[in-house]
Amino acid sequence: MGKKAQNFKKWFVDIFSGDIILKKGMYRQMWFVTYIFALFCIIIAWSLYVEKKMVQVERNAKVIEALEVSYHQRSIELVGLDQRTKVEALLEKNHSKLLPPEEPAKLIKAE
């Protein structure tokens, strides 16, 4: 085994065993490294949260659009049903026994 292979093996073991931190004197800056790591975690979590909320907003916008279409269709149907002749035709079509009033409504007084 050559010297380069031994150096690579030693370097590999030093990195994964954590000895490189002691050899290079990086233990003095571990709080800074931990702080930077925490900031990256917070940034990633925040961006995932924002992306999730944006997807929810888009989904809600599609639902609102579908509900508006449904609302307009129903209002158009109700405006069409507002005509008395159409209502009477629907009643006859469904074999209803309901008839139009013969006299106007009366005011009832309760004591």
C-alpha cells in the first residue's frame, strides 16, 4: 500500500472519528458551527412551511373558483324559476297538487 493510500485512509478515519476537530483546533469554533447549522435548519424549515402554505392558498383559490361558478349557476337557475309560469310548469311536470292562492294573504293577530 502506497503512502498516498495510507494518508487518504488516515484522513478518512480522522474525519469520521472526529479527531480532525481536535488536530486542527476547530473545537474552539464549535459553537459558531452549531449556530450556523441551526440557522440553516431554521431557514429550510421556514421555506418548507411557506411552500406548504402557498400550495394551500392555490388549492383554496381553485375551490373558491369552483364555488363561485356553482353559485352563479344556481343564481341563474333561481332567477329563471322566479317566473310564475315556469314554477307552475314544474309543479305540473312533477304531478304536484299545489295550487296558486285563491285569495290574498290575511293578517293574523295573536293575543
